[in-house]
Amino acid sequence: MPNGNNKNPRENCSFSIDIGLLPLLKEYCRRHDRNQSDAVNLSIKTLLAIEKAKDPSFWEEQYEETKE
């Protein structure tokens, strides 16, 4: 949720990724004018959205809203 500066609060974290993904991440960031933190945030949000979309109850709720 955005703070007073209209930015989402962030926390530093450390994690490991496959070494072969680093050049791909750097190239993606260069082509799309993003920094690595933004790209990882987008990746996590996309992963969570995909997982949510796999849940049949999510779609049932969506279709129910269109029936009203």
C-alpha cells in the first residue's frame, strides 16, 4: 500500500537465483528500463496472479459478479 510519498514501502531481502538467470534478468531490465528490484516485484506479482487464476473458486466468484 502506498505511503505518503505515493510509493510502496520496501524491505531489503536476500535470496538466491540460478546463475543462468542473471544475464537474462539484466537484459530484461535494460530493454524495459527497469531496475532488478522492480523486475523481481513484477515477477512475484505475476506468479501470485497465475496461482490465483488456477483456483476454480476465483473464477466462480468472477462469473457470479457478471450475473448480478
